[in-house]
Amino acid sequence: MDYVRLGDTGLKVSPLCLGCMTYGVPDQGAHPWSLEEPISRQFLQQAWEAGVNFFDTANSYSAGTSEEIVGRALKDFAPRDEVVLATKVFFPWKKRPNCGGLSRKAIFTAVDDSLRRLKTDYIDLYQIHRWDYDTPLEETLEALHDVVKSGKVRYLGASSMFAWQFAKALYLADMNGWTRFSVMQPQYSLLYREEEREMLPLCADEGIGVIPWSPIARGKLARPWTEQAATDRSTSDEYGKKLFAKTADLDRPIIDTVEAIAASRDVPMAQIALAWVMSNPVITAPIVGASKPHHLQDALSALEITLTDEEIETLESCYTPREVMPMR
């Protein structure tokens, strides 16, 4: 495994990040397709033994049980100083005031809860899961700076916001001497490239590491168009359905093209979709999910694929600009 720098930081990460939303108690939260702990541990260990040192979860995944499973597993088989552990804060953990969002109170409570669940005394990468329209940005940024200075967090990141919002956050942090964001986690795949307009150029200019979520579009780029409703996840993932509910006519030509190029190379479609994401020099490490043994192997194999200029042009020529997805 060839490790890479996370943006302009000195932190070294694997060029793939294992997304841990799949791992958690399935009857909690909005993830009925989550995997129970014994199965989840197998995927976490498989990733670690393959050289993946970068793991991403969130306090909201399966009502916090994802963090618990990840924390117990990594504590058992991975040296803490070799693991890069990422989690997130924003979404409410219960329907009560101050239990969610990015206020100073909410962040301080959430980071301590995540540390307890993850069984660690520090988080390598702490990310705001969404923008908080109800809290002054200065309050959020100073609180995040304070958790870094307390030693509970090493680096800060953000996810899925407008480029003007991210630029404002970077400017305010610099102006006040606060710890700035080092990472952006946007949605990015062959089916959603709107971040190429402003967010990715901003990250390139500011030295921000980019770790996109859903690089194979919730699995849509991993199977032919005729098999789109063939998995338990695709039929029960309500959020995933919303992401692509209005773009079926635009998506099919891209999926068909991925299928054709994969067939010409005799590799799975997921490898082509991931190889395209990683061909963008702005991308640091796509976040990949794994619920079947071949998922992780496909992701690792994609690291060995170099698409030709002609293949990249063919894949990109099918794309039609679409409505920017809601950032709330």
C-alpha cells in the first residue's frame, strides 16, 4: 500500500478509506441494512490486514453503535498509533434540545460521547457532518479549535456544504487564529460531478484533502442498469433513493458506459467507477463501503487500474449537469 498525505497536513493515509456506515445494530437509526458486530469485525479486519489505515464513521450511524463496533474492533487488532480514525458530528442523537447541531454545548458533548464509544482518548479527524444554519459560524469554529487544543482531536474536516460556506469557514479560522479545516468530504462520482464547479478547485487551491463519499453512487455504478434494484440495501436505503430519484434518465447512459468499459477490461464495474474518481488529482482517498467480501477487493484492485485518456473522455462525455443536491 502506498500511503498519501491528507491535503497539506503531515498525516499519511491509505488511498482508500473504509466507510463504516454499514456497520452497526440494524434495528437502530435509519440503517436497517447495517451489519451486526461479528460480521462487521470481519470487514474491518480485512481492510486493516490489506493495508487500509483510514476508517470513517459518524456519531449518527445506527444510533452510535457504528462507533462502538469500530472502536472495539480496532482496539483488538490495530495499534492505535497506526490507525487514522475519523468520525463526525451534527445530526441529532435524540429528539431533545441541544442534542445535535454545531453549538459549543453540542460539540463538547458529542466529542466526549464519540471518544467513549470509540474507546480512544483522541480522534484523528473530526468532521462536521453538515452546515448548521442555526448556530453562528464563529461559535462552531472556536469550539472545534478548542477540542483540538484540548488534545481530543488532531485534525478537522467538513462534509457536503456549498463552496462559499467552506471558503467562509477557512477565512474566519485564519483570521482568528483557529484551527482550520484540513479535509472536505463531498459527494462525488460519475453520477454526481457538480462539486467540480467550485468545491474541488477551492480544495486544490487551499491544500485541502478530499475524501469523497459514495464514489460508486450508492452501488449504482457497480451493477448494470437492469439490476439496479437487486440488493437489500438498494431497496431499503431511503436516503440513497432520494439522491438519485430525479436523475434516472441522466444516469443510465453513464452506467451503460461503465459497464461497457468494465467488460472490455474484464473487470467489475465498481473498479472502473473507482478508478475514474481516483484519476482526479484533487482526490486523496475515496470512502468505500464493504458489505460483501468482494467489495473491498474490488476497491483495492481499482488502485491498480490506470484509465486511458480515451476511456476517461468516454466516461465523462455521458454526463449532463444536474441540480445541486440539497446540503441540509
